[in-house]
Amino acid sequence: MTRRDMARYLARRLAQAALVLWAAFTLSFIVLYLLPGDPIEIMTGGGASGDAVDPAQIAALRHEYGFDRPLAVQYLDRLAAALHGDFGRSVTSGVPVLGLIRTGLPATLTLTGLAVALAVPAGAGLALLATYTRTPRLRRLLLSLPSLGVALPTFWVGLVLLQVVSFRLRLLPSAGDAGPAAQVLPAVTLAVPAAAALAQVLARGLDNVLRDPYVETAHAKGAGRLRVHLRHVAPNAVIPALTLLGLVIGELMTNAVVVETVFSRDGLGRITATAVGAEDIPVVQGVVVVSAVVIVLVNLLVDLAYPLLDPRIVLGGRAS
Amino acid sequence: MPLKVTTCGAVCAVLLVAACGSGASAGNPAKAGGSGQPKPGGRLTAALSSAPDCLDPQQAGSSTTITVTRQLVDSLTDQDPATGEIVPWLAESWKAESGARRFTFTLKDGVTFSDGTPLDAQAVKDNFDHLVKLGARAVQASTYLSGYRRSVAVDARTVRVEFDHPNAPFLYGTSTTSLGIVGKATLAKPAADRCASGVVGSGPFVLDHYTPNQEVVERRRDGYAWGSALAPHKGAAYLDQVVFQVVPEESVRVGRLRSGQADVVSLLQPQAAPQLRQEGLALETRSPAGLVYSLNVNVSRPLTADPAVRRAIQKAVDRRQIVTTLYGSVYRPATSVLAGSTPGYTDLGADLAADPAGAGRLLDGAGWKTGADGVRVKDGRRLSLVLRWFSTYAATQSALELVQQQLKVVGVDVVLKQTPVSQALQAFKDGDYDLILGDAPSADPDILRRYYTARGLNAVRLPGGPLQTALDGQAAESDTGKRAAQVAAAQTLLVRDAYAIPLFEGSVIVGVGARAHGVRFDSAARLQFHDAWVS
């Protein structure tokens, strides 16, 4: 692939990314406006406490936040500001949205990064071991673990880990602010479903490749079983798992909503949960766009990695 | 998804508590009232259920925000949670004149904000003038300042507040954080900035830092010397620091208390209380003053317009059964629309005794005959009622289902309809319900008027008449005894005419660890740490 092809490929991907970001921005705007009520009503208590708020005062607040303008004007205004990197201020707390995201994003990225760092070796190790072992019972046991890992609800795993490791055995702190030790349990919780999903796909890939004729050839040439497994089979089975990894990272950011709530941590997930509850439109849009950026980037990196693993894959789908 | 977490919270907590129950013995019975000599220094950790959405007490009304900001901001007066009496704090004395239209406060000498500026009459006047301009951003404060005309700084220590119409509840308002006094530097900031950056107050603690969604850290203000009349000591706080952790999951809050990672944890569910007590954890329970959990009856609807139907419902509900089967007897059966700790509360327990047979007789007498499906019918119309409840009352759903069963026994069908809280205003406006669930904590009986007045949201579609007169009358009466008589009249009318079907008095349950002493509760059972210390 020439350098020009590469540039053309990247340009096309970036254009696609811009489209994805625009769609995320627009969809989140539409969905939030379709929800009943509006942020101002929620902010002033929505009347649930029985207190009647002067409608004139509510109208004044709506005007202050610009929620009284025509929908199209609000949308274009927000879009124009977002293009300049300005998502406005949170309706509930008054904090600039980007500042809010800047405080939450590092925590969530660290957490997802740690979870990936745990999930990849765990998932790969499990799949390799399950396909390598010759004991049928062990194999069956190992292969059933991923389904279990996928099926367990994340909040349940988190609560059980907290109860046992932190509250009963008192090995690790449960608080979100207690340094690196406090990262362990949430990262493990987050890693469980990710590792399980990776193991499932990788194990299936390994099984398929193991049936390929070239594996027999390798054995016939006298290569050891372990060597065949790791050097000849694994690299060819890893592509579907790599594709999945891109998706898994998106899923990790979704699961962060649950994990950050259970472990009382700040992060993008908690910010999202709070903002959705309050219909805090500027914050939700900011979070959606930033998350979309992260996921687009990760998937681009995954795609760029394909040719490194399998020279037959050509980026852009055309042979150069 | 957060909803799912919470739902599990209760279930998992029960399961896990049951699973690891007997072995744990982390907490020792400790009295929140304090034992031994207060010891200065140290740091107390409190786990709260939600993050403060706004660090300005004048704007935000969430319980968490009030708890966090109460330590930073003082009020003109304080309210004794035991008696409901208003007692001195920043104001050493006051008098109400011209039929609760004029209030004159004499301030304590030498009080300063944490930035060194004096808390004088001008500062108080500026606060009230600004509050009125905050409008819908300060919903609570607006109600207390209803009819505000102006404030006059008579001299450095005397401030007079004037209203266009009588406003007896204002005095209670001055004890709340909503009318807490903040410094000039705070008033100069735009409202949204105050939410984000916090306020300058005269309280025993100052804000150290706030990590959103995670923790608020406050540190002692040295030189504080104007504690409320209720505080056992007036001087600087004992604690070096108070750390408020935000821990949304109840089972995690309990776990932190058990393992000593938190000293005080708030908002525990009544179902978990007996088990926790058995483990030796000290629990403090307080019934917040204000309106109890009630089904409010929309009298403009054809079925509930019939007083016999309303009174029959009042009799058919078995309040004792609700609290014993669902709330481990931590909650109490309602004996009025007001909680027992509210000033002016009247015991109407006799009117609220369960009497399903009596309910049946009332309905028989009014011509409601039991139909084929067990539901009563009259003139071809089934006695089927719509009970609307807001999503924020999820913890109360099982109580509503029990009420549904109790009413079914007497031939009244109830359809439960959940409404997202964001549609609350619309629901009140539409009025497409026969019964609607509500409660409203407040330590002043004026909450009755705010909730039931025909001029407000008018949940019950009050047509005016003696109830409205009593509601308005109490707000205009500055004499405590005469005001209580009006409040009693309003409660009696609400219960006997069954505009409201009171169900139970909720309770705030707070777990207190062995290290923590001297934590005080206000009338809404929120925490105060001025006198708290750790051993």
C-alpha cells in the first residue's frame, strides 16, 4: 500500500468519523427533546413536592437558557457552538460541560484501559488453554466460563466483590478516591464481561483454524503442539477477536455507568446517568459526542492493526 | 440502567446481609448524642446517597445539598426538632408585627463570613433582595418570601423585613438553609457560578474542595463563635474535616459503615433496619416533619366527588398492616395528614382506624352494589379508580399495591399508574387521576396550604370553602395558639371529608459508626456536624 493510498484511506475514515459524530449529536438532541418535560421543569422540582412555581418565573428561566426558541434555531445554535468546541453549561449545576467532561473522562479512560489490560490476557489465556487442553472435562469447564461471564450482571459482580473483598476481608478500599488500590475492584468488575466475550470469539476462531489443513502440515513437519498452537494457529484466529475488541471498548464505556455507580466513582458514566435523569441536554450531548470520538478512534486503530497481523488484508478494500 | 442498579440494591442488600449476617460485628452500639468528653481534631466520613447538584443552599432543594451546605451557612434562626420552636442563631432576638407583615431581627454582634466581611443588617437585606430576584431558581426561598416588599437595615445590627400580606411561615423560613445568609462575594456572582463553586457563609466549616459525583470535603473554620441556641457548644467545630462521600448504592453504604470506611451513612431502607440492629450497628431514626405519605383525592372526578366513596376509602385502608408488613414497624401509621413532629399536629388517629366493614356499609348506603367481578357498581358505573404516582416514589410501590388489595376487599378497584417525575406538573394540570400519591417534608404547618390551596397545583381540586379559609387563616396568624387552631381545623377537614387518605409517616434512617459522636439532626432529620467529634 502506497503512502498516497494510506492518506486517501485515512481521509475517507475521517470523513466517516465526522458523519458519525454529527449523527450522534443530532440523535441525542432529538431524543432528549422527545422526552416528556424539560430540564427547567425538572430543575424547579417539577411540582412533585406540590409547590406551584410561578409560570412566569419558569418562562423567564426557559428564556435565560434559550429553551423557548424554535427547535431548529436551538439545534443550529448548539451545533455551531459545538463545532467550536463549546457545549454550553450544565443546566443543573451551571458548570461548563467541557470542564465537567474533563474531570470525568480521565477516570473513565483509566478504568476502561485497566479493564482492557486485564480482559485481553485473561480472555486470550482462557481461549488458548481451552483449545489446547486434551482433557475433555477441563475443556468443557473452561469453555462454559465465558458464557457465565457474559451472563452475570455487572452490578451484581461489583456488589459481590465489594461485599467479600472490601467489607468482609477488608483487603481493598471501596471508596473511589483511595488511590490505585481503589481501582482494582472496579477494573476487575468491568473486565469480566469483556474477557468473557473475547474468550468466546477467540476460542471459536481457534477451533475453526485448528481444522485447517495447514495445521496438520505443520504437525507433520514435526512442529511441537504448543508451537503450532501459538505460532501458527493463534495469529490466524485473532482477527475476529480484534474486531470484537473495538466493540468491547464501546461496551466498557456503557458498563462504566453501572460500575461507577456501584463503586461510587466519578467518571463519564456517572455524569451520563445524572444528566439523563435531569434531562440536562448540554451535558448529555457533550458526553455522547466525546464518547463517540473515543469509540471512532479505537475502531480506527483496530482497523489499522489488521494489516499488521494479516498481510493479506488491505485497507480500503482494494488491492494496490 | 441506574434504575436497574437501584432495584438490585435493595434485593442484593437483603440477600447479602442475610448471607454474611452473623459473623460481622463491626459496629458497637454508640449513641449519636455523644458519650464522654468531646475530643477536638480528626476527620469524620459521611456517606450520602446522591451528589449535591448545586453547592448553593439558596438555590437547591435536594436533601444532600442541604446537608452539605448546612455546615457552611448559618441562618437567622434555628428550629428545635423536638418542639418545633424557633430559637436564636444569627439573630439573638426578633419580633413579628402588624399581623405577620413585619419582622424585625436583632443580629448577634461580631459575626463574620469566612472571607472576613461582617454579617450585618445590610448583608441580611442584600440576601433577601437577591433571593427574590432568583425566582424559580430558588423555589423554596420564593415560597417563604411570598409577598416580600423590602428589607430595611435600621442600624448595623437591626434589620426589618416587610411583606405586602401576612406571612407567618416566614419566621420558620429563616431557620432553613433556603434562607441561609451568604456573603457579598457570593451575591455578586451569577446564579449558575454559585452552584458550581459554592458559597461564602458564616458556618462552622468552610468548603475545602468538591470532586463532582465523588466527595465534598469541608474543613473547620477557626474562630467560629456563634453556634445556634440548640448547639451544646457555641465555639469552633471539634472536627478538623468532614468528608461527604457520594455512595449511591445502599448496600455499599451499609458495607462501608460495617467495615469502618464510613462513620455516618444516610438514607437506609426500613427493611434492612432490624438486621442491622441485630448486628449491633447503631441506627438513628427520625420522622421528618411535614406532610406524611398520603393519597390525595381529586374531588372533581365523578366517582371521588361522592363523599361516601372518599370516606369509605379512608376506612378501608389498614395503615397498621402497611407498616408492619412492609416497613418493619420503623415507619408509623399516619394519624393525620401532618407528621407527629410538625408544629400544630392534631391526632386524628381515631378517624383513621381500619374499618373495612364500616367502609362496606358506607358504600352500601350510597347505593354501590357489588358486581359480578367483586367490584361495586352504581348506575352502570364501576367503582374503579386511577391512582397516579411519580417515578420518584418507587420505594413506595409495594405499599400502593397493598392499599390496592385492601380496597379490593371492600369492592373498590384501583388501577396503579406510574408517571415520570418530569411530567409531574402536566399530571397536576391535567388532573386525570382519582388518587395521587404525595408527601412533603417541611417543619412548618404552612406546607398544608402550599400543597392543598386552590391557588397552587391544587392536587385535590379544592373548591374553596372552610378548608381554604383555614389554610389561608393559619398563614396570616402570628399568634402561635391561634395559628395552631387553624392548622387543626384544616387537618380535621382534610381527614374527615377525606380530601386526603394519609397512609404512613416515613422515617429517615441513619447509621452511626462507633467512632462518631455528637451528630445532631434537624427537623427534617438531616445531619449537622458542628458538635460532632470522633473518638
